[in-house]
Amino acid sequence: MNARIEATALQAASDRTQYLTFMLGGEVFAIGILAIKEIIEYQGVTVVPMMPAAIRGVINLRGAVVPVMDLSARFGQPSSEVGKRTCIVIVEMALDGERRDVGVVVDAVNAVLEIARAEIEPAPAFGARIRTDFIAGMGKVNGRFVILLDVERVLSNADLDALGEGWPAPAALAA
């Protein structure tokens, strides 16, 4: 009997996924927590000439050069204003078969929420303020929708591919 209860509890737990929710332009977005490496205060961003508009620059994260993307600009909106609650969320992703860290600027981090698979709807076909291929789904939380981002699509495209060539080496930035 206990084994059956434990199996049911494990099944219920596997049907739920944790997401980091954050604010961006007055809307609530979320990224799967497994992609999040850390959250840091917005500071020390070095502007790199000739980068795409959505790339704010780079930061030195414990000796590693990490590009920082402005999600608002990436979504075709005006760049985010830096405020007291502005953060950089460090996302770990695969780029050309390698694990790379990318920072994304958000207006404020909210909370980590668990959302059941049954509470996730497909991305809308139209009407979203961002490209629908950037949306993994729409999570229902307390009667409202949270836009669940597909970080692989949002962060891996020509903007980031441009970072691969001519990207300054960590030693060049430290000089």
C-alpha cells in the first residue's frame, strides 16, 4: 500500500515543473528553473561595439565572459530601463553543442512557481506581443496567464551566432 501511495506521489510530482517568474514590460514571463544558473544584480555591463541591438554587452562572471541580452529589445520593444529591481538572470543553454551562459535583463524577479502540465496551454497563434515561436506555452497561475518562454529559441539565433565570431576573449576584456 505504501509503495502505491509513493508511486502516485512521484507521478504527481513529475507532472509539475518549476519556473522562475519575472516581470518584463509589465507582463509576467517564466523560464524553466532547470535552465537558470543564477540571478545577479544588474551592474558592470561592458558595452561591446557592433553587437546586435538586443545585446546589451557582456559581464565578467567569475572570470568568464557572459553576453547579456535585453529581452525587451529581443521582443521588438523599447529597451528596458534599469531600476532598483532590475536583475540579470544567468541562463545555461546549449549553443553549437557547447554549454554557454547567457544573461538576460529582466525588470524584476518574482518567484519560483510549480505549474502542472495540465495547466499549460499552447502558445497563441496570434495576438502576442512577442513572436509565437518564442513561447513554449501559457501557464495558468491563480486565474492569470504566465508566458512560458522557450529559452533555446529566444536565445539561440543569429543574434547569438554573431557572438561566436569576433567575440572578445576573456583576457581581452580583463585588460
